[in-house]
Amino acid sequence: MKPSGNHLNETELIAAIKSGDHGAFRFLVEEYQDKVIRICKGFVHSITDAEDIAQEVFIEVYQSVNKFRGDSGLSTWIYRIAVNKSHNFLRSVSRGKIVSFFEYPGTEKPVTANDPVASPEFCPDDDLRKSEQAEAVKQALDGLPSKQRTAFVLSKYEDLTYKEIAAVMDVTIPSVESLIFRAKQNLQKRLYIFYKKNIL
């Protein structure tokens, strides 16, 4: 009987997957799936797109596992793939494969009640106002420079430590601290401009 993933440490889990243990791979997917989806959703906002990207992430994990040498932790490797896949998706959007609903609100994917940025604390009663505020938050996040956005998403959507984020991004911890500090500043400035414009 092949070992089940929950009885294996990280090294044994990788070895089992490399040997073709499908049960071990299923365990890895179950262990990391929700985390990967949260990270992807931080970039693309749509749960459907995030789930599709997550599927691509685990396909690459399965196909590339023999190349994994343990130079970084397993989670670091998986999160790095998730970030890269999310960036690839966004580049495909910007190339015009699909219309960005951030530039043309309402033409692609409407904000839903399940979207975190559409929660009551963000939104007044008026539906149009709710949509505008939700879009403002998304556009503010999307307007961040790539590294700031990556650090912020990993911190806020998956609650990674600065050390973990540094490993995923292959930068120093002080660099992560600086990126997240500047990301927060930029987000506050962008949202302040939006709210000031809509209040006056």
C-alpha cells in the first residue's frame, strides 16, 4: 500500500510524488489548493479565473516535480509558480485576449456579493456606488508596480511572513518591508483621490 500524504514530511512527500504516488499528489493539492486560489485571486480578482490558474499551477507542479531539488521550501516553490502564472494571465489580458473589466466596468465580470471588496463595510446602499467603490479598490491594487503588488498580495491574501515573501520573490527581507510600505502608501493615495473626487 502506498503511503498517504498526511504521514509524510516534505522531503518524503516530494519523493513519493516523483515515484508516481498519485495519493501523495492529491494530498499536496488538497493541502495547497485554497492557498493558491487566494493568491491568484489577489491578482485577477475573479474566483473563476483564480481557480483556472490554480489548476495550471498544479499541472506545472506535477510536470516539474522531478526538477524540484529542495533549494527552497515546497510552499515557496508552489507560491512562486502561482505568482508567475497570475502574472502570465494578466499579461494575456493586457495583450487583448479578453477585455479588462477594470477599464470598462460592467462589460466583463460584474462585482458579486461574494467579492471581498464588495462587502458592506466598503459599500453604501446604492448599487452603482457599490460598484464604483469596488472598482476603485481593484484599480488601486492593479495600478501598483508589479513587485509592490506581489508583496502586498502575498502578505494580505495569504498572510505570509516577510521572510516567506522574500523567499518567494527572491529578494531580501528589507526589500519586502519597503515594497509593502510603498504599496500601502500608493493604495491610500489612490483611494483618497477617488473618495475625495466622489464626495465633492
